[in-house]
Amino acid sequence: MEPAADLAVAAALISSESRQEIPAQACFFGEIGLTGEVRGVSFPELRVKEAVKLGFLQFFVPKANAKHLSSLNLKANQKIIYIESVEQLRKALTHERSKKPYVSERDI
């Protein structure tokens, strides 16, 4: 199993629990430790470059990989979000600052 998939799985679980969709253009990679820390992964620049080719615009990546991505040239509409912990990922995905209630089509 690819350890870098941990962050994507966590994002899916957070999305399901919070009932908030993940943007379709978001890409996630990073390994998660037992205490919830997000660890760096190998080849982060290649991973982002491939995701760009596939049309992704937001990249949630380990902060530990920031130095490897500093020379990466992204377009104005592309953004890297550095994540240190699962809690930080949860806050980023659920927009904790806004307390808008979730309403699904079934609730209407």
C-alpha cells in the first residue's frame, strides 16, 4: 500500500463525517503517523507535477515537503496547502470558521 495515500483517505473520512464535499480539483498526499502528524513523502515535486497534468488546482501536502516544492512554478489559480496534522486538515476542509449547516438534496 502507498503510504502517501493516507492523507487522501483522511480527507475522505473528514468529508463524510462533516458532510462537506471536497473540491473536485483537490489533490492529497502524505503519510499520517499514529499521533496524527502528517509526514513527508518521497518525490513530492513529481506528484504535484503529475496532478497538475490531470487538472488538479489545490494540493494538500505535508509541510515537511515544503522545501522540496519551493522551486515549483504554479499558475495563479493553483495553490499548495501545507498540512502538519490531521486536525489542521480537518479545519482546512470543514472551513471551521464558517458554521454553515449542511443541507443535502434529501433534506429539502
